[in-house]
Amino acid sequence: MGGRRGLACIAFVVTAGLAASCGDSGARGGAPDATAEGGGPDAGLLDAAGLDATADRSSAPDAASPDAAADQGAPLDAADAADAADAADASSAATVVGCTPGSSLVTMTRDEVTVAYDLGAGIATFTYGALPKIVGFYAGVDLAAYTTSRSYPTHACAMAGGAVTITSTGAGLPAMQQRFLFPGGHHFLTDVSVTGSHLASNWMGPVVADQAGSVDVGAHGDVRILRVPFDNDDFVTFDAAPVAGASGTSFEVAALYDAATRAGIVAGSVTHDLWKTGVYYAGGATALDAMNVFGGANDATFTHDVVPHGAVTGDTIASPLVFVGAGPDWRDLLEEYADANAAQVPRLPWPGGVPFGWNSWGTLRTKVTYAAAVAASDYLHGALQPAGFADDATTYVNLDSYWDNLSATELQAFTAHVHANGQKAGIYWTPFVDWALSATRAVEGSPATTYGQIWLRDAKGNPIQKDGAYAVDPTHPATQARIDTYVGQFLAAGFDYVKLDFLTHGAFESSVRYDPTVTTGIAAYNHGMAHVLGAIGGRMFVSESIAPLFPYQYGHARRVSCDIGGAAVGGSSSAYELNSAAYGWWMSGRLYAFNDPDVLTFQGYSASDNMARLLSGAISGTVMLDGDDLSADAGQAAALAHLVNPRIDAVARLGTPFRPVEGDTGTSAPAAFVLLRGSGGYLAVFNYGATAQILSVDLARAGFGGATAYTVTDLWSGSASSATGTLAVSLQAYESKIVQLQ
């Protein structure tokens, strides 16, 4: 985030030039009550903890809203979803036995993956390598009452287009279809749809498991459940928690794994058109007693919603398409999950290299000036770039929040100066928020519309406020005109890079929207971000700051965590960023071109702080932007001392994230990270403690040859040593190192 809370006025680009205009700069868990299948007045009853008071699973979804009887025309219907899944792998096929009339059991197998569907009970079991992983799962949909595949007396199997479809029918019930696709690898895909008349649901779960121990990786040395946050606001963390007693909701994806053997299960959504997906979990001693993968996640803390998840409506409605996989290494599974997403919707292409450069939201922050910004450009050009701090001979000089400190003339002169230095210029903006909080103020680009007309609102009609700003409606024509106006004139002014902040506001659920066919927060977010990307037209590098993890196809980079300062440990520190970099590495290069570790600020921090910050940036896979005051001697000296090491810069230029060696650190960061390349690779190690330690890394467990003799080069100092089997690294308090093994 750029910290632009309570902004009163920013510089606004108008067709005649640049002038000032006030305004902008910048779960619940699982299945409903099983006892309420087919009806019951308490189907949605919740206790104080958000759990159903009468069931052994988690909470029921809220009643479908808005009007359950109205067919509002969802942006993506079930047929579209089916087409998308088939397009992902039209040739995907399993060996299917029992998909014939009169059969009671259908088995679907591809490679090590098998799903066995009991046509008498409406339940299925997933096995991997002949070991059961998820036992007795079914599908559930909250309609007028909660209905599951177990509610139906009749289940029939059919095969078409590489998919196996189980159709369930019963008197008085909408037809339910569960699809299973087997694209290969370690996973299958599944979704659920229902067909009837004027249906509406804000909770659809294609995978609902509720038997004790029903989700089991099969190894029990140190079983963990990885909770993934919805976005990166409020200094949220990933959480690799012990499974025993764990209960909660992960967002879009979750991983259950034994940290000792790394055997794991990963489940999550691969479509992000309409739904916020949740993975509700409830842990037993060594396995999950419940796991529900569902569209309709809604949580005041994590999704920041104050309105229930909107209803998906139509005569046929479908859940998210869900990935379910198992395998010997949970890390490989998360990468496979990311690839499965990209098979549905490719990431935004980026033909250039890793962004190196400078951003004003480090030391200067609110005090950025024209003189300081052009001084940063000049110091990059004269000192840092010639010493190797660049990629593809390109660097960026970016104005963050408070760029309105510069006058219209200064902004134009800034981009001209940057371009004359052979660099690219960056700007900051917040397309889905109103900082001025004035209902009567005219919307830029749509002067006949006031901001009060485009605010998202809660159930009582109040504007929805978060981070000091009101959220605005991405579907409103005035919001879109405002996007066109700002982006078009950023381009006209010569900016090449845009940092988009507080994007989650555009995904909030709301009681009102201009477009009544857009009924969910994620559908609205897609609507707005597609408009932003269309206005940019491929002419800017797009960096998302505070933003949902999914959907991902609108940004080249995304901040992997919330704001980072220069300290090695503590809040807003390198250690905090490394938690997200460790457990979210799989996004970089697969869903986004780069994970962004935030600006690297060295000025005013200790030597150990600075090394941790440099290395955390280099291994994140990555955006390398300095945040020091390069107009001052102290800032220049700090930057020059840390940013021109050729071996560290070469690692950053790879643009490839390191992944964690271990995954047992809860909300903290692991100590060791690895990047394998060819017959060798790199290790980065961090000491987060106040006392010295010797960190021993088992090279075979890290992925290297256990019996291979390696030459080990400290990339900072250039000193060399050797190691076979185990690498012992001596670290002082808060010290960090990166080594290359060859």
C-alpha cells in the first residue's frame, strides 16, 4: 500500500495538461447443516463461533441473496464453466469402469489418481497411489434449503468431452451434476451445478467431507494445514499450523501435509469468475475431520466483507471448478495447482526483465518532491545502473502516493527527465476507492455523477469503508469513465509503470451495484480490472499492491505481503515478508510474472537489517526497487553499498522465487530457502533470533545430491568453501547469507 489514507487532493491529469483535482491517488467455513438437507427452518442457523449448532460440520451459508426467485443472469453460467473446463484439457481422459446403466460404483483412474463414486449413496472417495486421501466426500448447494448429492435417490453416470458427469435427480429437487476431469499429473478437477427454474445460491461446494479422519495424507510425523489469506492487507500472514485442533477457512486454496515427509493434499479453485472460494477445515489428531471446498467464502477479517457473499443466479448455476490433488511433496502440488489455474486463464504476459529501479514510498514517502525524484533518476543513471543494478538495461523511477506534491509542470518534466536518462517512469493510483469521502463531489470523467452514487454500500445503505476510504462500484459507468480518464492521461504524460493499490475494495460484496447482472464481489472485481487493463492497453507494467491473490490475470506483479520496512525482524519486517514469500512462492512466474517484495530501504538500518532486506528481495522472484532518499548522501551511500553486488543482482535478475526447505513455521518465516538450477543451485538462510547460531541444512532434503561434493560460494563476500551431505552455516544474531552450490 502507499499509505494514502485520508487523502484530500491529488494531481489530476487533464487534457490541457496536469492540474489538481480533489479525490484520489491512490468464513465462514464449510457445509451447511447436514440435518437440513431438503428443508428445515434452521438450515442457516449459526452459533456464536460461526459453526452450525446442530451439525458436525462448519457453518451454513447465509440465505441466498438478493432475490432467490429472480433470474439475474450471472456473468458466467454453468455451460460457460463447462466449456472453460473442457478447453483446459479437451483430451483429458481417465480409465472409467462402471459408467453404465445398473452399475453401483464408478471408478475413474488416470495415473495415480482415482475417484470412486458410489452411485447408491451419492458420495465419492479420492485415492492416490491406492491410498485413500479423501473419503466419502459429496457435493452441497445452498438453495432455498441445503441440498447435497446425498439428498437424491437416483444417480446416473455419463461420459463426454473427457469428463465424467454424475447426474442426480429426485422429485422436487433441481437436477444436480457433478463433473470430474482428469488432466493428468497428481490431481483431478471437479465442480457441481444445478438446473431448475430461477435458482440462486451464495454457497456451492463441489467437495464436502465430514467424516472423522476423512482427509488424511497418510503420513503423520508433523501434519500441517496451510491457511492462505484472501489478500495482503492488514499485515495478514500465511499460517502453516499443526492440524491438531486447527479450525478455520483458507482462501482459494489450502494444503494439508506432513512436514516431515512432505506428503500432501492440495485443494482449491482454478476458476475465479464469480466466486470467492473457501476451504474450510477442522482438524483431528493427525487428519482433518472436515474439509469443504466451496464457492461463497465471506469473512469480515479476511475478505473484509460486511455484506454476505452475493448470489449466483440463473436456471443453471455452477460452483467454482476445483483442483484436488495429492502427492509426495506439497510444494510440487502447489506449483501444479498454480499451473492448473494458468491452464484456465494464462497470466498477463510480460516480455521484459525483472523491474529494477527506485520507488518513492521508502524513505521519502509523503515528502517526495520533484527535486528528490529527478535526483533519484540521476543517481540511478550515473552510479547504480553502470554498476549493474538493472535488467535488460532498464530501470524504473516510480512516484508512489503523494505524487501530487509535484505540480503539473513538474510531473511532465519528471517523465521527460526520466526518459532522457534512458529509464521508465512510474505512477501510483487507487481505482476502486474514494479517499475524500464526499458524497456530493463530482466523479472525474463523469461530471454529472457524484461519488455518493458510485459508493458500494452495506445492508443498511451506508458506504463501505476500509483503510480510511470508501469502496466504489467497479460496474458503474462513472467508475469506468474515471478509470479511462486517469489511465489515459497517465499514458499521455508518458508513464510506463503503474502501481495499483487497495484493489480489494473493488471485490467487496455490496447491497447495491449499478449493473444488476453482476451479483458477486469477484464478478465486479473482474469487471473493473478488465476495464483497467483495457484502458492501459499493454502500454504499462502493472504492479498490484494491496490486492486479492485471485484473480491474477490483470497484473504483471503483485505484492506478496503488506508493507515492508527495513528491519530484519518484527512487524513490517523482512521476516514478515519472508513468511509470505515462503508460502506464496508458487504464484511467481506462474500466476504473476513476479512476486513483489516491496521497496528495499537500507538508509538508517543496521548491517544485519540491510542484508536481510537485500536477500529477501533477491529471492522473492522479484521486483528490485530501492526506497532510499537518493537525493541525500546517506541514501546514496546506503544504496551503493547494497545494490551493486554482481552476484546478488544476478540472482535477482533470474526472476525466479526460492521455495522453502521446510514448511513447519506457522505464521513465521522458514530459516532456509532453496532454488535448484541444473546440478547445483542456491541456498538462502536467515537467523531471526537475537543470538548466534549454526544452521545445518541437509543437502539431500534441500534437493541437492546427498553424496555430491559441492563448492559453496558466499555470494556477498565471494568466499568459497566445500560441503558434502550437510551445509553448516554460521550466523550471527539476525544475520542472513546466500550461497551458491556448484
